[in-house]
Amino acid sequence: MEYWSQFERGEDILDFRESRFVVTEYMKYRPLAPVEKRHLFDVYQLSILFDCIWYFERGDIRDFYERRKIDALNRFGRDAFYNQLF
């Protein structure tokens, strides 16, 4: 999902139209269990944190691209994220 529906610099949240497409296409081949759907928000945030390791040079500890993505997801919220995708 991160690759296909990336945050654009300066945007508040990812492109949910593209995100829904990615999830829908994936589920054609392997449906997600309810527990996987429920925790996709957390897994997505974890994948962003993994990116911090690879791309830490994008900024300093107070402000960097992956932190802004996590902050945007937190502002959007787990329930709204779930409702946008499913």
C-alpha cells in the first residue's frame, strides 16, 4: 500500500482511493481475516517506522518525512482508516 498510495509531500493523508484499490486487488487472491483488517493500521504504521531506518537522512529527529506520515495517520485515526479501506 505504501508504494502505490504514497503520501505526497505536504499532503495530510495518503490517497485512499489508491489504497482501496491495492487492498481490493490483494483480497482477490488472499482475503484478509477480520483480525488482519483490524490491525492493518498498526502494520502500516510499523512499515513506515521500518522506512525510518532506511531513510533517516530525510531530516532530523524532530522533523522527518516518516514522522509526518505517522502523525498524519494518527490525526486521521484507526477507525477512519479502517472505514476508508473496508
